[in-house]
Amino acid sequence: MLLRASQLFLLFALGLAATLVRAQTEEALAVNAILDLAADGSVEKVEIHDAGLLLPYVREGVANSVQRMRFEPVVIDGQPRRVRTSALFRIGFEGSGEARKLLVTTVMLGQPIATVAPFLPFPEAPMQRGHGALLWLRVEVDAQGKVLGSEPLAVVLSALPRASGDDREREASIQDYLQRAQDSVRGWTVLMAEADAEGRQYAVVTFDYAMQEEGGAAREFPAKTFPALERSGIRIEALRERTRALPPGTLMQVSMLR
């Protein structure tokens, strides 16, 4: 399933809005959390990020409900792994009086969580060329989660049937998408990060600039990798596994726990 730009932006906006937002069409709330998942998909740890806006008993009820959930295991390098992932839940209430019950449902896993996270629109030029892209950035953050800089890890370019086969146009589209992704993460404050061998904090973030039009499916070109991928000791296959393990079209962040 591929998502149009407007749909992708909506998913991203849902994940990166304030940690507590009231739905306009129904009595429900959206709450961000960070989960540690065991290899079997059970929840080992829950951190609710609600900026203190939930009543204590509701916050405790959400955490308890999530703790009892079981998710599909995340498979990396062919093996189920322990992971830390972001999650977006919808909470609401059913019934009234003493019969009133808290309902917690999963909206999506894996979207980057940030307190400040502008997402810039798709760049126009590659869209006109008929190119989409799936790309990964390594985003370095300080102890407070503030973004210090970013480096590209890899890009997989895709092309609609109407796109030309010109190498220069494809390279231009790759650079356009990379620039837009790096511009987007500048100024983020990330709530979830991991440490490399030198103790620096970083997050691996995926941008899925999926394109969909009538007239045929997009075809993918071989991945273009960058020096930061080798330095990080991450295999391109592992990045693809992270992508396949979570809902298509999400911009995501998943860390493998040792």
C-alpha cells in the first residue's frame, strides 16, 4: 500500500502533534508513548508522553492497558528482536457512570516522536519528474534530544511509469529528497534516541516519500548508500527490515535493544 503525499502528511502530523490532542470528530484523545517490546511482541516497558495533560488515573489506566498488549514481533536480519519503538494510541471511554470503561487502541507504531518537529511538504521537482523515495537519516542529538545534525544513510528511489530513465534526473531527485528530509529534522527535539560506541546519542529516522498515480505501480532502483551507513555498522537489509516490520507509509523510528 502506498500513500499519497496528503495522506502521508496526515499520518506524520498525527504522530508529531502535541502529545495530547482532542479529535475534532469524536470524543477521543491521541497519546504518544515509547515502548520496549520483547522478541515475542510482548510489552516490557511503557513510557507515556502526555506533557502532564492526562489525569493521573487515566494515565495509569492507559499504561496498564498497553502493558497487556501483544504486538507482531519486529523481525530484523531474519530474527525477532527486542526493540524500542514509538507508538501512537487512541484513547476514549465507553458507557456511563460506574460502567464507564477506558478504551485504548493502537493507531500506529514507529513514527518519530518529537516535541518540536516541523515536517516540510514534498519537494515539487522530483514529484514532477515522477520520482518517490524511501530514505534513512542518522540524526545526532544532544542529551536533551535536540538535533545537532544529520547524515544520510541510504536512499531507495522509485519511479512512476511516466518518469524518464535519465540518470541525472534520478540523481537530482535523490538530492532534492535528501535536502528536504534534512531540512525537516533541523530543529527537532527527539524524545527517543540510542547511543553509539562513542557514546553519542542518535536516532535513525525513515522518510517514506511514497508516490501513487493511476497508470501503474512505481518501480524501485537499487539503494544508494552513503559513508555514514558503513560507519554506523548498519546493513541496508536491516534498514529495510525495520521498514517492512511497521505500517507502510509511516515515518518511523525503531531502535534494536541489545
